[in-house]
Amino acid sequence: MGESDFWVIISGRSGRTAYLEKNNSSFSKCEVLSGRMGKKTMTDGAARLTRDSATSTGHALSAADWLDTHFLAGQCEYETMLRAAGFQAGWCVLDAGCGGGSFLPLLSELLGENGRINAVDLAPENVSQVERIVESGRLQCPVSVREGDVTALSFDDGQFDGVWSANVTQYLPDAELDAMLAETRRVLKPGGLLAVKDTEDCAFRLHPIPSLLLWRLFDALAGRGEMTVIGGLRALHLSHFVREAGFVHVRHKVTYIERQTPLRPVEEAFIAGLVEWLAQEAESLVMPASEMVYIRACCDPSHPLYMLRQPGLYWREANVLLTGYKAA
Ligand SMILES: C[S@@+](CC[C@H](N)C(=O)[O-])C[C@H]1O[C@@H](n2cnc3c(N)ncnc32)[C@H](O)[C@@H]1O
């Protein structure tokens, strides 16, 4: 196995090993191991488990290994959204907040060999992950990646035909969202396309966790200032921000991702990781004691209420695709 190959080790605490189908993205083989989400890089032959889903820059649920798993769990719908955004062959496109590069294989395919992608992300380890994907030669157009802040872009005015930004606005307080939109408008050519994809968490479900419990959890997290929750609940207001920023022909479309048992291993891994994150966050909140007992049971593999053992397990995630144009 060469340095550019990645094995994604997916949690599930089941101790089982599962192999995913080879696909066109950067992943070839997945395992379900005991323990939490992590990624094994094979550069020195030693496994390295990343035990936290946050980046070094403090963004929750944004470490590349977590993003890989989340992306694979909803890949079909995510890729349909990107295909629908309107990026054209030969365009020069900015991926603003590229994370570990989950969308780059398809984006590069859509732009083709005459296209070009610049990618920026705040987290250096995510930038390094994208550099490894670029070096692997699997992307279908030239891609350059660097550390950067989407609220203060280091690109010239009018440089891009399009900007793609997936799952980033949820981390930006309103003032930073305004700054990001002003910056993306600045770097777009007249007539250029902005496409923003983000989760619409008002529609989030993880059945059989009671909805009211989830809402109490979201309420407490938002009250504590957890931006990924605040931003996820703001998604339907994005079009307002985008219009205010001066974009025209603004449209949004909501796509649902729904999964129910029997789940694919990567979906199980994603749900196990998500429940574990929620339970971990709940420990630091003031929640009713009976709900804490239930939440802990949901991520305890030895408990009858363990989430992955529930026959009616159902995950629903809504996503907004928002498009707008810089006036010509
Ligand atoms: C949930 S991840 C999404 C990554 C990728 N777009 C995807 O959908 O897989 C959010 C990413 O936004 C990045 N990010 C958050 N705030 C940022 C900012 N102000 N500038 C650049 N990147 C930012 C984080 O580092 C993280 O990689």
C-alpha cells in the first residue's frame, strides 16, 4: 500500500470488519473496529486513531475522518446536490471550506481537464489531507489547496466562475456569514455562481430517540453557543443572507437523506459516531437525569437500548442547496 492510499477505520464498537464497495472517490476499503471514529494513515505502517471529531481549529464534527464517514453515509444525495448546482466544464471554481476534500472527486469530474479548483480550509490537517488526495493523481482537473479563511479570502477580485461551499456556513455566526458572502461575491466574476450546501437541522431525526429530547439537546447546545447547532437551524434563512449580500436569482432546494435498518456499515458507523457525539455533549449540559440515562444507554453496546440494535432505527438529515449569481 502506497502513501496515497487511505483506509478509513469506522467505529461501531461491534468489532466486526466490513468492506465497502470500491467507489470513485478516495476511499477503497473500510473496516468496522471497536473504538471510536478514526483514520489509519499507512505512511509509517502504524495505525493512528483520531479520537476527536473536531479540527485543531475547534470546529466540531469537522475532522477529515469524520467527514469521510458522514459523506459516504449520504454520498448519493450529496453528489446529486453538487451535480444540480450548475458548475460547468472548464470553469475555475473555489471550494470554500473544503474539509478533507470529500466533494473534490466529483467537482473535478464536472469541471473536466480544462477546469481548475482552488480549495481553502482553516484546518491545516484538512488541507494536508486534500494535498494527499491531489498527489494521488485521482482528481480530474488541476487542484491547488491552501490554508485560508473564507471570511477573508486571499484571491483576486473576479477570479472565479463559481464558488462551492459545503457544510461551512453552519459554523459562521451571522457577521462572519456576511463577511464570507461579501468575499465570495468579490472573488466571483460578474455572472459567477455561488452554490452553498448545508444541513437543515430543523428536519433532523434519529428515531427512536424522542424528538423532544433531541430538541431539548439542540436548545441547550445552541444556548451554550454551539455554532454548528445554531447554524444548522438557520439554514432556511440562508437565502435571506445571500440576497442581502447582493446576489441575484437566489434559489434554494431542500433534499432529504433518509436511512433505515438494515443499514450499510458506513451508515451504522456514522450513526454510532453521531450518537456518541450527542451523548458526549449532553454530559456537559444540564439535562433531565432520566434523559441522560437514556442517552448513555443509546451509545452503550451492552445495553438493550443501544442505538444500532434498534429494529426501527431511522436517520433523516435535510440539506439545503442554495444558488445565487453575482450580477453580470
Ligand atoms: C463540516 S466541514 C465541511 C468540509 C467539506 N466542505 C465537506 O462538506 O466535507 C467544515 C469545514 O469548514 C472549515 N471552516 C470552518 N470555518 C472556516 C473558515 N472561516 N474559513 C475556512 N474554513 C472554515 C473547517 O475547518 C472544516 O473543514
